[in-house]
Amino acid sequence: MDDARKNSAIFVFAYLITSFINYAFGVVLSWYLNPAQFGVLGVAQSLLLMTGLVVGSGFAWTAARDLAVSGADEQTRLRFRAALFANTALGAALSLGIWSAYQLNWLFLGPAYSLVIPFLGITTFLLSIRSVINGASRGLYQFKLVALNLIGEVVIKACLGLLLVTMGMGVAGVMAAFALGAFVSLLHSLWIIHPARLWQGKGWFYPPIITETGPLFMAMLGPALMLNLDILGLKLLSPIEFGDTLAGHYQAAVILARGPVFVAQAITLVIFSYAASDGKRSDQSSRSHPSNYLRTAMQAWFFLLLPISLMLMVFPKPILTVLFPADYQSASLALQIAAGGGATLALVTLLIGVLQAGGEKRYTVFSALSAILIQVVTLLWLVPRWGPTGAAISMLCAGITALLALLPAFMRKGSEFWPGLRPIHQLLDR
């Protein structure tokens, strides 16, 4: 548990560095780009976050769990190679699918995305390879090197992106920087796992890895989709002449509201490996029992993440005034609502990570699917009426739905360590 807290602190520190760079990068870009261009960037980033999280939400976690539980043996090496092969194929299919949908005008984005979409596809493909390799690195407890890897990618992306924007390349230049940052970080990831000799052995295909990864994929992908469907829905459901501008104003709100969720993801990257490993060998009296990681997750949310969201909810206008040009002050209400959604999704992210590591599949998958359904319905209903405010409400509704769906699993797991929850757990089981 002490190692988990220490390495979680390392990842949170890495997140703080990368978030500071990302926020500074986004704020500086808001001065170089007009609101419509900033909206194109916001939509492109949300698409990239979604595709990156699709290729990082399944096989990467399977690789992390396998190596954390069993170490680098013949079987886990085969499973790693199979996971890498499957995820690379997924990344290639996803990249080609998005490019084809844009070319066939099935994805109604407009001509401003003609160079953005190809760079997005290249970056997605590179991330599909890197995510499994970094998952294996987490399973091998190489958290410091993985943290350095994530920081390095953001530094390259921000520095090169600003250079290309000042040269007049606009949003396409930013997306080109994303691709180069992903490529350099992939080379570093390959260097991290080299000593484990995961390439040693025969075979690159192991069918059970696909079926075993399915529930993990759906559960881990859920919060990521909820975090990005709002801005994509705003772009696609708004009048075509206003879509990019509205998305640009809303981007100023969600770039802040997403912060606690990204911290939660950083913590989950560490806790998952320890909870999965300790769950194979601990009894209920052990300090490393998986249920204790549930307590750690709740403490991290209550004492660290919730206060950040509350600050955004209480002081939206001063925060927007300090960070963004005056054009973005209209996003204050959306920021207040989105911050509530960010708080709930941060807790959902932590709970799903710990519960999945402990073997809970049914409720985590149901939580993700039900919340996404509610968010899509809310977007379709509210965005045409209320614009950015409706998009923010959709994220809040998704977070609340996901939390309610996770409640039975949380009560059952939590009652193992918190006797006070047992009566509630028994009531829910009736």
C-alpha cells in the first residue's frame, strides 16, 4: 500500500506537470487562434482523446494486470504480444475508419479538418502501440519511467506545436506536433520494456486475450467517452455556421473541468496494478487487501479532487478571466455545471479502476453503458435548445448515472473493510 501511494504521488506529480504545460499550451493557443479555430482544435482534441482512450482502455490494462500478477514468464510474454498485435490492428482500423468517414462526409466536420484528420489518424495509430507497451511497463512497476515518458510527450507536443502555430500552420500544425510527440514517446516506451525481453518466444496471436479484455475495455472506456461526448455533441448538434465557435467557447470550460478526471486517471494507472496483484495473494486482514485500495481511492477523491471541482463551481468567472481572453467569459455557467460532471467522473474513474482490478465486471460495464446512453439522450435533447449549457449538463448526468450504477458493487466491496456499509449492502441485495 505504501508503494502504491508513493507511485500514485509520482503519477499525480507527473500529471500536475503535464496539466500545467497543457493548460499553458491551451491558453497561449487561445490568443493565437480565433474562437472558430480554437473550436476546431477543441473538437480535434476531443476526437484524439476518444480514439487514444479507445486504444488505451482495453489491451493496455490486460497487459498491466498480467505482468503485475505473474511477472514476465512465457505465458505473459505471449499474452503481451497478442495484446500488442490486437491493439495495433484496432488502432489502424480506427484511424482508417475516421479518415474514411470524413472523406465520405459521414462525419460532418467541414473543410477546416482536411489536414487535421490525417494527423489525428497517425497519432491514434502510434498511441495504439505505445499504450500496450506502457501498460506492460506499469505491470512491471516501472512507474517513474512511464511518468517521464508521459511528461516528455507533452513537452515535445507543446514546444513544437507553438513553434508551428507561430509559423502560421494553425490547427494542422498543432496536430502535427501531437503526432511527433507520440512517435518520440513510443521510442522511449520501447526502451523501457527492453530488459523484460517481452518479444522473446513464439506467437503473436492468442484468441482468449480478446474475450478476456472485452469487459475491461468497456468499463475503462466509459468515463473517457463521457468526458468527450459533450464537446463532440455540441459541434455536431449545433447549427453548422456556429458549431466551431460554440465548441471553442465550451472548450475553455471543459479544459478546466476535466482536470480532476485526469488526476483520477493518473492515480488509477498505479492503483490498478497493485490492486490486481495483491488481490491474488492477500486475506481480508492484510493492509494490502484490494478493498483497502477502495478506501485510498475515496480519500484521494474527497481530499484532493473534489476541492478542485468545488473551486471551479464557486469561482468560474475569476478563473476564466485570469486564463482566457474576454470572449470566453460566456462559458462561466457551462464551467460550473461541467465542474460538477468532472467531480463525478473523477470518482467513477477511480471506482471502476479498483473494482475492475478486484474482478468486478458486471456492474462496471453496466455503469459505463448506461451512463453513455443517458449522455447521448441528454445531448440530443438539450444541445439544440441550450447549446454549451446543455453539453455540460449531459456530462453531469452521465457521471451521476455511472455512480448510481456502481453503488451495489461499491457497497459489497466496501463492506469488507467498512462494517458500517454492511446493512446498506444487505438492503441492496434484497
